[in-house]
Amino acid sequence: MTADTPLRLRGVVLPDGEPRDVHVVDGRFSLTPVAGAQTVADGGYLVPGLVDAHCHVGLGEHGAVDTAAEARGHAELDRDAGALLLRDAGVPVTFQQVYDDPELPRIIHAGRHIARPKRYQRGFAVEVEPDELVATVEAQARAGDGWVKLVGDWIDRDVGDLAPLWPGDVLAAAIGRAHELGARVAVHTFGEEALPDLVAAGVDSIEHGTGLTADLLDDVVRAGCALVPTALNVDNFGGIADSATRYPVYADRMRRLEAASRDRLRDAYDAGIPLYVGTDAGSMLPHGLVVEEIIRLTEICMSAERALAAGSWAARRWLGLPGIEEGGPADVVVYDADPRADIAVLRAPRRIVVRGRVVR
Ligand SMILES: [Zn+2]
């Protein structure tokens, strides 16, 4: 079978739950039969490719990798877990041949992180002062695929605690400029203080968001802003606190944020804020954990079906890609049983087709 051979998959298509024959030709779905198609799945459940909406291909557990082979390894781990669309939430290195590889997940890039000097992990971000933020957002909006990544808060070692990076008026100007350029803005926040200005400034996606308090929820909903809670990584806050022995106030803060995180996430979900699945792979966590993050969300607040949507068709729509539809890009994962009934089914994909190619 060559990459040009049309494919046929038969099964129950999610989210609508109808049994159907789906064909793949030239990397796209066709819902009408295609002559000469080879059957690659017969039976089971067809799920639009899973989505990791917050990861970092090219960042390993020890920072930026040196070689395309290592970055490829990250993308393969994500793909083999079923994640066929990735939103890369900031990397300091570029591996174009990995992004262009038709057998690897599609990656939507947010350019590089934007932070202030000494106010993020060393070596990751473009580091600028507030008077340079608008121009830097412009540059990163042009470098990325429709997303810009800001660091909204981080430890301020002079204060010994989390603190916002940017004044509110500067954020409003920078996020407004990104929107003029057609880019959306994702922002890293852990604490409470940075969020009111960010929400007022029109941020599109709150990453981590452990400081999202009840008083802000209605404003976030009204703004149409999403939350990518990276719940598995929030479980690491205690470890971050343990290693921050020189900053006891900060350490205590991180522990309290982790302790409150599940209730806050549940409140955000109940308020109607759209949640999407992101693992934050590529700093503290390895790649390939998309299914574990989906399962984690079912443990905290979401039904299996809603968590699957947040890590598949709903996230694809949010990022601008259709699911299993006529003419849509042919990203599909096949499972033996219905993941809406038992989410753990996602741990064992039977067949993976990315960009119209069978990779498993
Ligand atoms: Zn991240």
C-alpha cells in the first residue's frame, strides 16, 4: 500500500455515533465510496485525532533538545498516543523537517514564549521589558501559526513569590495588537493576581490557570476565553515547592494552588468556561500523555464524553480543524470499544491514521 492508495474505515463515527464507511483519499476524508480503497479498519469506534493543546515539541525534560531526531521522538510519542494535532505553546528551537513530516502530527505553533528578563525558565523565552512587549508580540504573531504565548506570572525572586510580569495597559495594547494581526493569545498563569488584567485585556486561552477564582468566572465566560488546565502538571506543584527551599512564601503558595486546583477547575467547568486538553509535555512531563490528561479530567470534573470532546473534536474545532467530515484532513484513531462508555479504552488505539497515512 502506498501513501496514494485510498483507504476505507468502517465503524461508529464520533461524535455523532453513527455507523458509517469513511474513505480517505489524498489525505482527506470522503464520505462517499472511493474505488480501489483498501480497508484498514472494520468495526470499532472512529475518533477524530486527539489533540494536545499545550505541549512543546523540541523541549525535553532538560530544556531545548539539540537535534531534529529528538524533537521527532517527542512528536512520535504524542502521535502514538493518538494526539494528531498539537498546539505548541512555545519553543526556543525550530525543526522544520519535523513539522513538515506527513507521518507526524500537525503542529500549530505559538512562536516563542514572551517573558521579562529572569522571569521564566532560563533560555526558553524571548525576554523583553514592558515597553517592548507590543513589538515582540507582533514579531511572534508573525512567526507563529495564529497563536502568541505570553508568560503572565512567574516567581519574582526579589519578592519571593509569584507576581505578574506585565502592567494591565501594556497587556491590553499587546493583546489588542495580536488580535489585529489575526493571532490569538495564550497566557501562562499560576497565581491569582495576573488574571484580572489578562481577562480584561481579552486573552484567548488561559494555560494552567490555577489562580482562576470564582469572582472572575463570569468575565472569562463572557470574553469567550478558554482554559487549558494541564492538570497532570499541576500535580507537580508540590515538587516545585519542595525544590524552592530559598523561597518559602512561594513554596507555600504553590502548595496552596495545587490544593485548590481541583475545586477551582470544577468551578470553572461548571461556570461554562470551555476546557481543552493539554499535557504541558516538554518541561516537567514527558510527551505522549494526552490520554492520561483526558482521564485526569474525568477524575476531576468531566464526563468521559465531554473530556473526550475536549481532547478531540471540540479542541480541533477551537484550533480551526474539522473532525471526520467530508473534505476534512484525515486524522483518525480507531478503538475497539466506545471510549464514551469507558475512557480507558483510549489507552489502546487499534489503528492510527494521520494526514491520511496509516502509521499504526
Ligand atoms: Zn507549557
